[in-house]
Amino acid sequence: MTENGIYLLNLIDDYQRGQYMASFVHTLRQAFNHVYLFSPLGTVTYTGTSTYVLAATDQPIDLTAYRNFITEGGKKDAIASPHDESNLEEYLTGKKPILLTDDYVPTDILVASLLAGGRK
């Protein structure tokens, strides 16, 4: 990856009940200086299973420029909204994420409740 590169990932999880996304964010934070979580539909408190976007980089993303680009200067509605740092920190604290490593990536366990229709 180049010095100014951005690692992007689409991830499916349940914001309220899921465990996979929080663990992925926690793991990315070990390798990158800046990790951003973009929630769908312009809200950071989305409930239910959905697709989220994670962006990880060593250089900060200019979120004002991002919003201006995505909305074409306010002419369109944004379809995703980045969490601010305090919201992301609160989310992670409540989830107690695990560190995913080459030897320990229990993806199937972390997404099991999604595949079982929400049952734990």
C-alpha cells in the first residue's frame, strides 16, 4: 500500500447486536493511524443488519471535503455518514472487541447471530 493509500472494506453486521465490525475496527486500529466507520442512510445509530464501510489510513481523511464531494456541494443527500471519533470510541467500548490475528479470527462465531436470524 502506498504512503497515502486507503484500505477500504465493506462489512455486513448488525450495529447493535453484532460483534464482527467492532473487532475489525479494533484490529485495524492496531495497524493504521486513522480508522473510519461509515454507517448507511446518514445515521450513526442505524439498527439492524446492514452493509458498512471501513476506511483505514495513516493520513487523516478530510471529512468536510468528503461530504462536499459526496453531496455535490449540498445538492444531494449523503448515503453514508462517518462516525466521529468519540462516537466510534463509545461504540467500541460497549462492544469489548477482540483482536483478530492470523491465528485467531473467529469470523463464523462473530457473525453466527446474523446467520441464525438474530438468535444468539
